[in-house]
Amino acid sequence: MLKRRFNLFICAAMLMLSLCLTSCSLFVTNTGRFEFEDEDKNTKGIVISDISEYTVVRGDLCSDEEKAALVTFRETVMKNLGITLPALTDWIGEGQEEREKEILIGETNREESIEAREGLGYNDFVIKKVGTKLVIAGGSGVSTQAAVDYFVENYIDIYQSTLCYPESGYKYVQEYLISSISIDGTPISEYKLYANDPEIDLTEVQTALSDSVAGVYIEIAETPDEYSKYIVFDNTDLVASRYGTELEDNGNLYVYGSYDSFDTAVEYFCGAYFEELAAEKGTRDIDITWHDDKTKEVGKNEIYTKEALMELLGEVYADRDSIILGEMISGSQSMPSYTLENFYNATGKYPAMIGIDLAGYGLQLGEMSSADWSHAICELVDYAADGGIITATAHFENPTGNWTLGDKSRGILGGEDKWEELLTEGSELNLKFKYELSSYAAFLKALDDNEVPVLWRPLHESNSNSFWYGAIQDDTTVGAEYLKRLWIYIYEYYASLGIDNLIWVYSPVVTNGEAGTMPVMYAYPGDEYVDMVGCDWITADESELDGSGKSYETLINESGKIGALTEFGLRSGSELVGNTREDQLTRFNGTDLAEMLTELRSKGYSFAYILLKNGTNSITWLGDGEYLVGEEMILTLDDIAPRLGAG
């Protein structure tokens, strides 16, 4: 993820309150952050005739800015007055006393400093003679440096070789948006800023709070501890358009948003949030409580409904001259945008559909950070808002741990006793499987909360020996009732969680009577649990889809549902697979795929969509993508978006 920087447009109103200003020169200083317009520059101040008797003092533990300010002051005095003033810290050892005549730079432990600095905001500063001591100090190291800059330009007369001070003192006070802020009774100065994502840069937030909001400098914490209170900036919300603030029971204030809305959340916190609170409370002295939690929304795009999507799929399926084209996203936690852009670069069009695997062959949700969850959700929401269709599956992890070939979705579950255990609530296998189910449920529910329909394809290829939940396990055939019960278990569990955006797609693998497969309807759970059907077709030649098995035709006729090619790819090791992209072009490419679909159409086949697998099955690898999408029957995003009311 690229490091994000917040585009905060912070406009600080700079107001100078002049208290009985006198000046020794006509200079006006401009330090960049501080701008001054003095009204009475010609009145002489009080000259310190015994300046050579003074000692310059800073805090023993002062900031680097205050150290630099002291150096600036001493060097200017030496250069313009020819006097080298001694410098000390405010530390007083045993038996020592503070000096009578001191010039106090910044925050020190002297009573005169404490009195003069009282009430100063981050950008405020004061120049004041208190008894025999001259205080030049700001509400921060930055403003102390500004105070010294202002002093040396306005109170040192290089022509008369004199140093003076304003008789009644000088005070620069900036007008802040809020006079004071506390959080549930605790001053905001006692809080720290913390971001859940290390890529988030909070320096502009820090600057906004100190320069424009409240004149309070708040430390940025890299890691939290149990003793401090925090304003936490969280970019993991799973509703793409939502952002806001929330005060937690532990006293931490959360500023939250999604991958899409987080920048808006930060900008809101650095201005409009406090303006709203001040207006609601009728005061600029703000105490934030849980009553002040805010939920906001950025511009929200309308997304087609599940019903509208089913209607479109039905229309395309009924039209043999049309087929929706999609592709699976790349694996290894790749974001959808990566596949979308690669597809576009290969074809000049965006796919009408993208497929996601929630498990090890794709997003790998269990290993993704919360921020990446939000990122993926937001990209899918944006794609759907543009009219794109999303289909999802999961290569479920074998809950026994007995996977093969280094693939957690492979291996076998075991005999009937293992299947009964898997389907028995609370058993060890059940709990492991349900834990994974719940993770995917959270992701699918997040898409539901964003009103995004999903073609959900669980237990794909369950009529084969491909995965642990398949019908063929070594030399044993799993009873069809177990496969059906497993589907229904997932269906009812997700329904109980209120997930209602799913279109349930039953997708066996094409079988031509080969070993390791059962008939396509073997694990069909029943019409009430299935919305549409399709075949996963991993081919080794360009022959007719069904050969002698007629599996697709059987699936359509016996289910009565609309159908699709839910996955299409080339069988590894077959003559259709090239070793390089150049080699692939000579074996099977986008042109060959278009011709194959045309032939299938001429034989009476109809498909709502075809989803290309990723990797060496993607259009990026196959090549001739522009030819494929140029075929009249192929529907890309440009074609379906208007039909879904988007684009």
C-alpha cells in the first residue's frame, strides 16, 4: 500500500492581540507560520541599561526549538551589541540560587516564566518584564523561536546599540477554532495520537490541532500502552461510504473510516467536527462525551439489486448470441484493481465480472490485515457501483489438517464418522470449519451491508476428487446426502446471520465419465437452496463441452435453473498450455476461445457468463484479448453497466 498523506486544507485564522505594545524599531517580522502587523511601532520601549549583567536561561529539558531560540538570541546580542551573555539551564543544584537578572527563554521552572506563559496556546507567545527578569516564551518550542525572532527584530536597536522591552508587555495570541477541549473530562493535551495502520501519517493532524483547532500539541505514539489515552485513527471500516467518531468505554476517541472514506474522516476531524460540536453545545469550551458520537457518509453510489442482477443473468442466458465475460482475480492477496487493470491492458475493456476466492487461492482473508479487508471491500463496492458483477467462492481449508500437495484445500476428510462429526454442532471438526465459515461470512456480510449482490459458489466441484469436500476421496465415494447436508448447513448458517445478498450457484466440474468424478447432479442440494447452476470446465482439448457425458445439458435440464461456465481454464500439462506467452499464442488464445464459444452457441448451448480462471488461464496470458472482447456476443463492463442502471 502506498503511504497515504492526508490532503487537509487547514486554514488558521491568525489574530494578534497587542497589550500596550511599545517598540524600539520599525521592523515587522514574518516567520512563515506567524505574521504580525503592529499598530504602534514608533513608541520607544524601556531600555535595559544593565543588559551585560543578565544571564540567558532555558529549561534543563527544553525542546530543540527552544535551544535554537536561545542560540539565536545570544548570537544576535553579541553581533549587534558586542555583548556575550552567559547561558545556563534552569537547574539549580544544592546550595545554589537562581540569579537575580535573567532572560528566560521558553518554558523554565522560574515563577516568572510560569506566570507569563499561563494560557498560551501552541502558536502564542509573550514578551514581558517581570521584576528583574525578562521572559521571552511561547506556548511551544516553535512559538518560542518565533518570540525570539520577533524580539530581536523589534526590541534591539542596532543603531543605538540598545536592548529594550515593551513597558506593558507584548503578547501574540492566535484565535483558535475551539477555546478548550476535553474528552469525557480529561484535557485533550493528556491524549496521544495513534494510527492503527503504520502507513498512516498523522503529522498533519498534529499540526491542525496545534495550529488551528485548539492550540494544543499532542504527541504521536508509534505503539500504544495501557497507561495512556489515545485519539485512534482507524481506516478499517467495512462500509465504504461511512466515517465518523466514537468514544469508547476505555476513554479512547476513535476517528474511523473505510479505505475510501478515511481521508474524509481525518479532514472532518480537523475542522468541521469541532465546528459542529461548538454549534450544538453553544460554547467553544468543548467536552466530548459518547453523546457526541458522529456517523457520516461520503457520496454513496447506487448499486443494482440482487433481483436486477438475476433478471439480467436470465436475459443474457435466454439470448444465445450473448455471454458475459469475467475473470478471477489474481491470488496472493491481490486487490481486485490489479486484475481489472491487467485485463484492461490486455483487451482495451474492463471485464463485466470478477471472481474472488476468499481462501488460499485468492484473498486469503485469514491472513489479511483489517486495513486490507477494508481496501478489498471498497474496491469491490466501487466496481459494483460501476456496474460490475462479483462472484465469490472459497477453497475451504481441510479441517482435519490432512491436506496433500502442500494445498490446504486438498486431501480427504475421511469416512462417514468424520462427515458426521463435521456436521455435528460443537464438535472439533465442526468448530474448525465454522470458524472459517464465520470469517467468510463477515466479508460477505460487509458486501451485503454495502448493498452489493454476490454470486456465491461454495463447495465448487464437489462431484469430484479435487478437494477434501469432494465426492471421491481416495477409493471411497462419499454419500451424496453428506455433500447435500454440508451445502444446506452453510446456507442456513449464513441465513441465520442475516446475509441476504447472495445468489447461490451450484457448480460441479464437467465430467465425461472420467475417473475421479461423479455425475453433475450428484451433490445437488435441492431447488430451494440453489438460485442458478454452472459447470467448471477445465479442458485439455477444444472438443465439445460435454463430449459423451452431456454434463452441462444434464445440469440445466434436471435443475431447471439458468446456467453459466462458472470457471473456464486449460488443464495443466495439456497441449493447450504454453510455456511462455508467445508459446501460448500458438496453442490456445483469445481468438480460439471466441471461436469455441461461437461453435458451442451454434450447437444450442447458452450461458449467462463465462469466468476465466487466473494465472495462465487469464486473458493477459492467453493473448488476443482485443479480438475476444471485439466479438459481438461478448459482453464487457461497458455493455452490462447501462443494463444494470450504472455507468
